[in-house]
Amino acid sequence: MARPLREHACSTYRHGERPGSQWLARKLQASGHTVKIIPAQFVKPYVKSNKNDMVDAAAIAEAVTRPTMRFAQIRQPEQNARQALHRVRDRYMSQRTGLINQMRGFLLEFGIAIRQGAGVFRLDVPRVLGDEENELPPSMRTLLADLWNDFKLLEVRIEELSKQIQRSVQYSDTDRRLMTVPGIGPLAASALEASAGNGYQFVNGRFFAACLGLTPREYSTGGKTTLLGISKRGNTYLRRILIHGARSCVQTCDRQRHPLGAWITKLEQRMHRNKVIVALANKIARVAWKILTRPEEIYRWADV
């Protein structure tokens, strides 16, 4: 006798999924069950009274029956592995920034100023450590030399992960099509595919942009619509990459030949440059969703 299908639902954390939820969802799917992953912030309103396992289970069971409930995508193992690459690389980048700031602060205590930016930091620190006439005591010079070695090690790890991500992009047709969009490079293309997959969980491109926090936050009541700044919900890492790509596109886009350049110029005439960058990131996210959901689709100038 065939096993009857059952519907399973589980809750996830707001800013990241519960460890093991994706693996459990795939295992349940392989056993013939229908699995739905619900973001925790959508389950919270259904929690009654105090919090315990029974109340949480009842809230999840009630939330999953709502016709307008939103669910998270069940990702494939390759998507999880690629996301892990981006998260580790992002952690190394944060550690490198913290290390630079710490070394600059130490040197300022001895009257030695280091210019801001990782590029000039690589040039200034060897010069400072090699200068025997500055006021650095031997113990401090030794400590800074150790920190400098840590910095170089982080640089090597970041470079290795970046190359690994670029190699994976070369063998993905979806990533190559995403890179036809202005403002999307290998890093953004890889992160988009790892996070959104085929994009079918979103109704349209605006829902995808809203998921990344690139749409206005609304606070409306009594028929009066009030739109605030961007919501900044969802994947912070992916939103940051898209905004950086949009900033680069605003700076380098050919305003005379490219239709996107004319669109950017019109926006700059009536709003702040930072708002223009976020608006372009929103447009890039929508175009990326279209490419994710339509096989063999690429970016064309006429689509702007």
C-alpha cells in the first residue's frame, strides 16, 4: 500500500534559516512529502500566549493554512555550497576591514597616520615597519608585524575564494546570462543564483526586489499613502553587492549610447545620486529575476 502524502511545514529564523532546515526539507521531499518552509517573522503573529514547543507547533500549523502565506525556497545542495563560499568570503572581508582599522588606530597612538583604504594600506604599512626612526617601540613593532602577517594571510584566503567563485561562474549558463546585465559581475551573478535559484518562488520582479529590501517601506493609514526609505529586508549581502554594482554602473555607463545611461541622467536631474543608485539596483534585480525565470534569456538594450 502506498504511503499517503503528508504536508510538513517548519519555521526558520528571520535573518537566516534554522541550521539543518534545508537538509531536512530535501529529505522529506525525497520521501514523498510536500514541504514548506515559513520565515519565522510570518509565524510569530500566530503564536498565542507564552512560547513553548506546543504553541510554536500550533502556530506553524495555523500559518501554513493561510492562502496568502509566503514560503522560502528549498535550495539544492549546490546552492548551499555556493552560498557558503560567499559567506566565508564576506567574513574574511569583514575581518580584514577590522584588522586595518585596528592597526591604523594603534599607529595613531604613536603619531603615525595611515591613509584610508585597503590599497594604500598595503603600501604604507611596510614603509612604517621598515622605518627605524619613528617612535614605535620594539614590542609594538613586533606586534604590528604579526598583525601584518595576519592581513596578508586574509588577503590570500580572499583571493582564493574569489577565484573559486569565478571558476564556478564559467561553468554556469545562468551566471553567464546574468553577467550580460550592467552592474552584475561574477560575484553578483554567483550570489544571485545561489540565493534565488530559478526565481519561480517570486510572482514577478518587484517581489524579488522587495525580498532584497530594495523597495520603499510603507507606512500608510486612513487612505493616506506614506512611502519611506528602502525596507532593507532580506539578504543584506546580496543587496550590498547589487548596490555596489549599480554605483559602478552609474559611474561608468556610456550616457550617450546606452539607453540605460539616458534613464540614469533623467533620474539624476530630480533626485539625489544615492537614490539613483538604489533605483538602478532595483531595476537590476528585476532584470535579473527575468533572466533567472526564463531559460536562454539575456539582457538586451531594448528591455530598458
